[in-house]
Amino acid sequence: MVRVGLRMMVHDRLKLAGTVAGVVFAVILVGQQLGVLFGLLHKNTMFVEHAGADVWVAPVGTELLQPGALLARGTLESARVVEGVDVAAPLIFTGASISKPGGGGEPITLVGSARPHRLGGPWNVVAGDERALSEPDTLLLEDSEREKFGGLNLGSEREVNGQQVRVGGFVWGLLPFGPAYAFADLNVARQLSGTPDRRYHYVLVRTADGQDPAAVASRLQEAIPNAKVMTASGFKDSIVAYLLREQLGLSFGTSTTFGLIIGFVIVALAMFSSVLDNLRELGTLKAIGCTNGDLGLMLLAQSVGYALIGSFIGLGLVTQIAGNIRGAKLTVLLPTELFLIVPVVMVVICLAASTLALLRIRKLEPGVVFR
């Protein structure tokens, strides 16, 4: 019956093409929406992933990585003496404005990291050198924003918060939801932002070899009760949960659901139409002894066929689309799990969509072949 069902499916090529096209459209819509969602989430968690820290010490109430309150004085010193801490480094993370030659300015997120470990970046340097941050009044800026900042080049001079700085290099693709990251030495960032001495926005901790980050985070929380201590993975999960809950979940969830509904409706209509077009043939099969279960198996085989063909074509097209629109400001991420989950989901959708056709088959009388 599986073989008969597949042969019937490919016999009507126009209907096959229409049904597969519906599944392909649904896969493209779902895959692209999820790829953009994963890309946006990555944009806002990449700093935590690349900072080089196992544990973050942040102001109480922190859920996102963003400019905000300062940690209390003495937080850094308290972190450094906790058991299991190898390196505890300060991080300045604040908003700033870079001037443009023609007037006006553009917002940036100023990141100040400390030598020699440079926990907090920079990374992905595409021009210049990270060591340029050791030079006075030097910044590394986002390469894709060079024209936006007034045609920057290595050695260009600009004002940040009214103070003269020099461009020592460029990073690429470091664009979160907010303004692009601009990296400076800790002391330069402090001077540009007016951050008080011995005050920082975050303290980044690298644990000693063999130490469990979660255990070190627990000890740090006991030593610094007026701060929020998180492992890097915990902080990343917090950012993802916040973005899905407050900003991205509803919009992307709605569009993804819409794509699945489209696939369901198209396949359901195609399957039901196929049954109506082949009533005499199906009646003949019943007349020679096929049961409702046999005919149901035939329809289920067709559903799986539509789902798999449409999924493979759709995912191939999504991969092409993702490659064509990839850039510093928008990255479509397609994790391996997506290529495994989407075909399974589409099979389930198509099987559910065949329910209407199955109900029609159950009511089919063998005598229809004689009418």
C-alpha cells in the first residue's frame, strides 16, 4: 500500500508540484524566520561567548548585557581573593557618542578592558591590531560602520564624548541590538566616559584549572552579596530568555506559526482533493479487500513523501537565502539541529493534515465503483 500510495502521488504531477510547493513555502518561511531569530539572539549573546570569562559579576537586577549601574567599590578586590578564581578583571561598558566630520555624532557602546588579559575583547579584529589599545587615546571600531562614522581609516582621528581619539583598528560584525561596540583600554574608557575610579560596570572572572564555574560563582555570590553573580552560560541563557519574553518571542513565534498553518492547509486541501479525484480507484481497492487501515497507510505514505520532498527542497533554498543576505548587521544562523527538526515537524504537520482525507476514506463505500 505504501508503494501504491507513492505511485499515485507522483502520477498526478501537477498536484504533486502544487502540494510540494506549499510545503516548500512553509519550510522557507519557518526556516528563514528561525534563522533570523537565531542570528539576532547570537548578536546579543556573542559578547558573553567571546569575553573569555567563566563567571560574570554584574549589578543586581541585570538580565541583559547593556550599559547601566556601576558595581560597588571593592567588588573587584573581593572577587580576586575568592577560592577558585584565577583572573578577575574589570570591564567598563557604557554608552558614548562619536563625532562626524560634517557635524553631529553617532552612538557607540564603549567597552574598556584591562591589560594583560583583555577579558571582554576585542575579538574578530580585521584591520590593525589589538595591541594598539595600549597606545594613548586609541580605539578599535566596527568595520561595517566606517562610512556611517564619516569615512574612517586606520589612524583617523575623531572625538568621542568631546575628547580626541585615534582609530587603531577595526573589528567586524560586532553589532548587537544597540550601538556597535567600540573597544578601548580600561583607563581610556574611564576617561572618555567619566567613570569614577575603582568603579566598574562588570567584573569578569576566569576560573582556575579544574574549578567548576558554578561552584566558583556560588562562592563569589557569598563574598559579594550586593552583586549578581552568573556563570557565562547562565548569563547567556538570561539574555536569551529576556529577549524571547520581552522582544522577539511574540513576533517570530507568530510568523513561524503562520508558516506552519500555511503548510497544514495546503497539504490538507491537496490530500482531500486527491481522495475526491480518485474515489472510483479507492472504491475498487476496497472492493477487492483493502481495509480502511490499508488505505490510511497509503495516505500516510503520501503525507510523509510530501513532507520530506518539500523539506529537503525548502531547506536547500533557505541555505541559499541565508548565504546571500549574510552581513555584519544581519546574520541568518541555521544550526544543524534545524535541518533535523524541520523535516520531522513537517512530517507531523502533513500527517495531521491528512486527517480530513482519512475521514473521507472511512465513509467510502466499495459500491461507488459501480456508479
